[in-house]
Amino acid sequence: MKRIIFPKIFAVDVLERIRRELIIYISLFFILWLLLLFLFPHLFPYLMFPYFKILKGQPLVFTSLEEALFVILRASFYLALIISLPFLLISSLGKAKFLK
């Protein structure tokens, strides 16, 4: 009976390293999301400048009370994702060398 040789990716130390990297990345993502959530009132005019330039100063209209909160949550989430995703990709591609 032949013994099955698994690739190096299933080694325990590699899986622990991947888990540690993911925990660090996810925690930094949530910290960045909270930071952008609190800084969003200062960032919002810069994000809405093209909109106000096209519509010549017409205000935004929110049809429900919670819609403004969801706009802030969604926009800060996507900003945090856009900022942190390159760091995840660069670090994961850099760490992928040891899998070969």
C-alpha cells in the first residue's frame, strides 16, 4: 500500500501561519473600518464633490431615517476594503513563495 504524500500546504505550521495572517488582517480591517466610520463626516464632502458639481448644489434626499446611517456604514466599509485589500494581496502573494 502506497503512502499518500500531501502537499506542503497542509503542514500544520503553514496552516497556523495562514490563520495568524488572516486574524491580523481581519482585525486591522475592522479597526480601519471604525476609524473611517468616525472620520466619515470629514471625508464625505470630498467623496460627494463630483455629485454636487454635476447637480449644481442640490442636496441629497434620504427617504427614511436609517438610510443616512446605512450610507455611512456602507461607504466606510467599502473605503476600508479598498484601502486594506492591496495590503492583503501583496502580503498573500509574498507569502505564497513558501508554498512552492
